Amino acid sequence: MITDLKDPVKLARYPFLPEATEYIQREDVGVEEILRDDGFARAREFGFDRILSSIKNEPRMDFIDERTCFDVMIAYPISKLFVWYIGDNFLKKRHAIFEAKRAFQYLENEKSDDFVKEFSRKMGIEWENNEIDFVYYLKYAPNNYGPWKLTNSKLFNGRVEADKKKALRILQEAIRARVSEPIRIDEKTRDLLGNLDLSEIYSELSKRRIHRKKIEGISFPNFPPCMKHIISEIEANLNVSHMGRFAFTAFLNSIGMRSEEILKTLFPTPDFNEEVARYQVEHITGVTSGKKYSPPSCDTMKTYGLCFEPDNLCRRIKHPLNYYILKMNKNFNEQK
Ligand code: SF4
């Protein structure tokens, strides 16, 4: 039993756990009061702050004591309401990453390994004897190369070796998945949210997108769903697989983007190493290799799990480039 999680100061660090929801329910406060009453102005401010920090990708630990713990705790469901009310996919991803990284920092600071073990159980993951069930390993490993590749890890009886550092990283992904779970907002709550001034959030969101509009001759809205998905992963600061980066780089280059612009677009990825990225981009675009690579076909994209939510137009094509060309031509013809 995590007796610590009866302590609201501790609980405020992990507000996505069911214990936090139960704690809030015991306090008997409703969504309406939280979104409207002056007594919850500070909690709303904390929730607002969480969103701005998510967009700016600045995860941080809050100072939490007896006086602030309840407001910090309910700032989490408030921020989730803001995110799902705004309904922007980029924001949803950034928010989930923010909460996951924030909890990761707190977990890293936990002195007791027993707490981390119990916490893992609360997240449905058994971390014991520096091992983790391979099903969870596969589900939550941040990528499948280097130290995370299953063939580079010891596997015994369906359990994969995972030291505390690895276990925390897996937990971070599990938290991200939990925070990403959708919520339904009823009409009444929607009206209350509509009365709040969220303009700063909208303005920050649009600032983060400006780089998409800057590249002349490139039409991001006409990108196929798979490439839009890779962009949103990059913008949300998620790791994109090696094959994903290859496909994206080759696609951008094929539609006329230069190496320097591609590097700027790839810049936000967390494992970005400028030297390595430059080498890869210049190789794919033919600057150093003399061979310009084409993006993979739809079949290959599917094999690598990179085909994402194909739409009606996808049924008529076999290559992501054809999708873009058809879309561009259609738009061009409509404008004539
Ligand atoms: S069908 Fe092709 S173009 Fe459409 S999302 Fe899948 S890979 Fe991309």
C-alpha cells in the first residue's frame, strides 16, 4: 500500500492517479464551482499555467505544501478540461508530455525504490527485481532502437531487464498515455469554459505554428495524413522513429524543401543532435551522397507502422507524394 498517497501534498505530484480523483471527490466540489467561483481562481490560474508551460515545453516541478496542494491537484483536471475544450491535437500531445515529464521529475526525486514499485503497480505495470513484463516494455518503450531494442536487452521468462532509469522512462510513457485519454465535456461545462479568457493560450499556440507557414511553395495543409502525423509528433517533441525521419526528410526534399529548411523543421525532436541530423539529412537529400532518396511507398509506410489514419484520397494513391500532388492540383484547379 502506498500510504504516502493518502497525503495530499504527495498526491498533488501525481494528480492523474485514481487516488487524486477520489480525494477531490471527497472534498465535494463540482466542476461548476471550480470553473466559476472566486475561491478557485488560484487553481484555475495554476491550470492555465500548466497549459502555457506545456505549449512552451517547459516541464517543471511546483512547490507544493499544505496550503497549495489542493489547488495544484485540481489544476490538473482543470488543465485537461481546457485542453479538450480547445480540442487542438498539438496541444493535447504537448499537455500529455508536460504532465508525464513533470511526474517523471518527481519520481526521480523519490528516495524510496519501494515507492516507485508501488507507483508502477498503480499504473498497472509490475517493476520488480529490475525487470519489467515484456508486454509493457514493448508498449511503452520510447523507441525501438539502441538500448531500447528488445534484442539489446536481457529477456527471461517474459520479463525484460530494466533498471530504475529505464523503469522511470517507461512509466513516463505510461503516464503520457493515461493523460492522453479523452474526456467528454457536457454542454453546461462547455458554456462555463467559453466564459473564461483563454486568448493567451490561443496566441501561444499560433506562435508555435509559425514556422509551418514560412516556407515558400510548401503547402502543409495538403500533406498526406502520414506526414501530418509525423509533423505533429515533431512539434509535440515526441521521438520519431528512424524510418519516420527518413520518410519525412525524403518527402520534404521531394516537394522542394532544401536541407537547411528540413533541419529547421526537424529541430524540435528530443533526440536532435545537429551533427548527426545534418549528416542524415544531407545524405538523404543527395548533398553528400550524390543520390537523392525518394520517400517510401504507402505499402512500405504501412509495413513500418507509419501510415496514419488514411483518408478517402489515400484509397486512390499508392505513394504519399501522389497524395500531395493530387491535392495541390485540385486546389490549383479550384482557384482557377
Ligand atoms: S495511405 Fe499512403 S499517403 Fe495515405 S496516410 Fe497511408 S502512407 Fe500516407
